[in-house]
Amino acid sequence: MIDPNYREGDAKSEAFGQDAMLKPAPVEKIPDGPTTPQVAYQMVKDETYAQTQPRLNLATFVTTYMDDYATKLMNEAININYIDETEYPRVAVMCQKCINIMANLWNTPETNKWKTGALAIGSSEACMLGAIAAWKRWIERRKKAGKPYDKPNFVISAGYQVVWEKFATLWNIEMRQVPLSLEHTTLDVDAAIKMCDENTICVVAIEGVTWTGLNDDVEALDAAVDKYNAETGNELCIHIDAATGGFILPFLFPEKKWDFRLNNVLSISTSGHKFGLVYPGLGWVIWKDKKYLPADMAFTVDYLGAEVTQVGLNYSRPAAQILGQYYQFIRLGFEGYKNVQYNSLQIAKYLHGQIAAMPEFQPYSEEVPNPIVTWLMKPDVQKDAKWTLYDLQDKLAQKGWMVPAYAMPVNIENMVVMRVLCKQGFSRDMCDQLLNDIKSYVAELNQLEYPTPTRIAMEKNIPLPKKSFNHTGK
């Protein structure tokens, strides 16, 4: 005899045999009653089924692969709120161990047992914390000198990530942009120094520019800041946005001076969820010494049964990413990180060479300092082509690849490029598959008789529709 309640959605029904599967997913109102967990799971899973698989998303900088043990460890800590340090004191110690490890990777001169740094949700929060510290130090100097402190500014290349625009807007601090050009594909040091004055809180150097993957020359900038300070009596400093390079340079280019070995580098921010090899969201900021972190940036509250002190814009934050970062440090060690980053860079160099060999394209830069490859159409090809890189982007999306095409920043905004992130999980075999798809679609596009809508729009200087993703991948 058939149970009369069989179709009502209890555990005796297979997920796709339940009445809930005949109804649309909620859009505007919460459902009247509960749904079985298997059906709720399946409905949410199905909502994401048709989108790009994470490992095929070559637009994002964030980590899309961790091993089973790391994933298990993080899943087991998914219900831990890091901020409750009295309840989870070992997690707080683990966080400080991670700060120590990164400070020493970046050659900190600090001699305290526990180095000075802070956890962040991502490199965006970490950037803001480093910049706020520079701003507050500047304010304190201005107050002591009896000078006004109402018109602060900072200097950065036009290749900045959007967090710096947010910082400028939210804290009402002028952002002075040094334009990029074909001659100066990274920060033009001389132009940057000319933009500085007594109201400049810091110069931001970027190691791993999100638009191109290139590194600013921090050593040259540091020498220029030394000279500037000696001539003006100012105390100009440098913050390093090392969202990408912070986990590449120490392992692959340890001889390169970009970090706390330089006199004027007082803070460095990075993203643990990028080449730190941890799932999002995780960021870190380290100061050269405790004296460079203003005391009033640490907030203490009597909450959750004890006093809790933290440095951060956000309060509650997941502990799982801390466990994931510490696991990766233990699991991989220096040599393991070096091997992973080396392989990623070698695949990037291989892709760079293959793209350069195609008659339609040219790499944006001859060098590949980070596992990031950026290219554009050759001017003589683009002049006669019936298609644009936006069309190639859409073609690749049909195979599941997310490879962004976008216009470069101010001053070279007429240049459209494509970019691929060669992260852990993107193998040489996958790279060959991507190249085969690129070549196949380029051959198809070259056979077009009439120009595509994006080509027509480009010729008429009509703004192209914005894509739904952020090219910076953060």
C-alpha cells in the first residue's frame, strides 16, 4: 500500500520526486513552510549549476583549489567566530604565528617575540588598515608641528585596485594618480615624487598590478623617497600593496629588495586568499615595527565575557581561513610554496610565449614577474579585424573559460587587453586546452564577413556594456 504522505516531501522521497521540485525557487518572499534539507540543498546547488566552474575562472585572483585535508580542516571550523578570542584562544595564537611567519618572510627588523600585524577579511581591508595607519601618523606629526591636517593626499599609479578609490572616498583623502603609459608600464617614480608634498601621507607601490601582473620598482622608489625626505624635511613613507607579490617574491625572487629591507617601507599588505593559497576571504597587513601602528587603531570592548582587542574595520570574521593559512604554512613549508609558485610562473611563461607566437596578439610586457599573462591585439591586426577581444571572451565563455577582456586605465584607456591568472590548479594540460580553444575561436572570428557589435562600437567610440565581473578579480 502506498503511503498517502509520500508526495509531501519527507525523507522517503527522492529529491527530484518531491512536490517542492515542481515549484519555483523563492524570489521575493520566504516560503510559508520548511523544506527538507536534501531538497533545499539541491535547489541551491542547481541555481549555480550552469555557471563557470571555479578552476576555469581565470579572471579571479582568488584561490580556487585546496587539498582535501585543508578543505576538511576549514569546514570543521566554519562555525568559529575568530573575534571571540577568549573562547578560542588557540586560534588567536595561531593567527599571531601566521603574522610572525609573514613578517619574517618580508624581512622584518622587529625584534619583539610577536611581530606587529593584523588579520583582515581580504587584501582590501588590509590595504585600508595600512593606509589609515600612515594617515594617522601624518596627522600626529602635523598636530605636533602646529600645522593644518585637513588636506591629506596619497600617491599611487593609475594601475590601482578599486580599494584605493574606496579609501580615498570614504576617508576624504585625495588620491593622486600617476598615469601609466607604454613607456612607463608601472609606477613612474620621478612623476610620483613630483606629486608629493607636505600633505602626502604615503606613496603606494604595487607588487603585482592587477591590470597587468607587473611590479612597481620599490627599490628605486625608496631611493627617491630618501632623497625627497632629505631635501624637504618631510617624513614621506611607502606602503606596499603586495596583494599578489607578497606571496610570490619571497619564494621566487628572494634577492629582490621590495620589503622591510628598504628604509621607507613601513607597512605591507597581502592577500592570503590569492597566492597565499587559501580560500577567500583572508588578508594580512604587517608593520615594520609596533611604533608604526597608532595605538588608537586598536579597539578594546568588554564583550562576550571578557575584554577583546582588535585592529580591523570588520568585527566578526571567520576563523577557518586562519586555520587554512597555518595549515598551508605547515603542509607546504618554504620549499612547497616555492614549488607551487614556480610551477604557476612557468605555466604563465609558457602561455606568454604561445600567445606571443600567434599572429593576432602581442603580450603587454616582455617580462612575466608574476603568474599573470596579459595581451592585446596587434595594432595592424586590430585595424582590419571584424572582431575584438570582447568577442573572444564571449566565445571562450561558451567552453566554460572565464578570461576577461577590459580597457586599460586612464591615459591608455583605448587599449583593450585580455588576462589569465595561472594559479594553483591551472595545469599545463589545462593551459594547452585553453590555447587550443583560443586558436580555434580566433580562426572562426577571422572568417567573419561583417564586423561584430563590439567592433562597430569600438570604431564609433561607443562605450561598451560593463561586464558583470570585476576585472581585478578581488
